[in-house]
Amino acid sequence: MILRLVLILPLLTACVQFPDIDRAVPDEIETGPYPKIVPASQTPALTEPRLDAESDDALEARAQRLRNRAQALQ
């Protein structure tokens, strides 16, 4: 029985019609210009600092709240 399954399974997969994968990317992206390469200092993620002088206290308070919450869940 298992031998029959092993022999039939590849035949069944050969009958499947796959979608047109080449058309998954729009033509304007495929034929468009390459993106500009800029220094990391000019990327939006790095232009606005996420941490400041008060971040240490805020992060420590959040960590303590998470520890308390984890302890309460146990």
C-alpha cells in the first residue's frame, strides 16, 4: 500500500497547474530603475533617534512592569 502511494504521489503532483510566477512582479518594477544607494545616516530609520536622555528610566520601568506581569502569570 505504501509503495503504491510513493509511486502515485509524484504522478499526481505532475498534473497540477502552477500559477504564472513570472507575472507576480509588475512590469514597472521589473523594468524600472535601480533604487538609489544612500548612506545609512540618511535613511529615515536613523534620522529620528528613538532613544533620548530619559530612555534609561523608561526602559527600566517597562522591564520591571514586564517582570511583575510575568511573575503574576506564573
